[in-house]
Amino acid sequence: MNIDLIKLGQKIKFERVKRNLSQEKLAELASLSVHGLSNIETGKTDIRYTNLLQISKAFDMKICELLDFSL
């Protein structure tokens, strides 16, 4: 499955902002570095399944909801 990294990053940022979380707080909740999260949000880096799972758990979402790009 090909994932559009830019759309995924936009969705993660959308969900983060909707929840009034800073990048620092989401990175902490998902056990990621702020730099790594920033690269994910901007689509500059591929995302590992484990990181996607950690982010979805931090948002209390299922991965399939996070991959739904119909914002």
C-alpha cells in the first residue's frame, strides 16, 4: 500500500491542532522526538508502522481513522 506522506502529515497535524497539542506534547505522548514528528508532519520522512501506531494511540484513534484523508 502506498501512503501519501504529505497527506498523512497534514492529517496528523490537523488532529494535533484539533486537540490543542503542541508538537512537543504529541512527541512526548507518542514517544517520538520533536524533530522526527516535525518531519512526519511535513512529509519529509517515511513513517514506521510502530510510530503510526504510537501516534494513533496518543490521539485515541484507530490507524484506519488516521489514514482517512477526507479531512
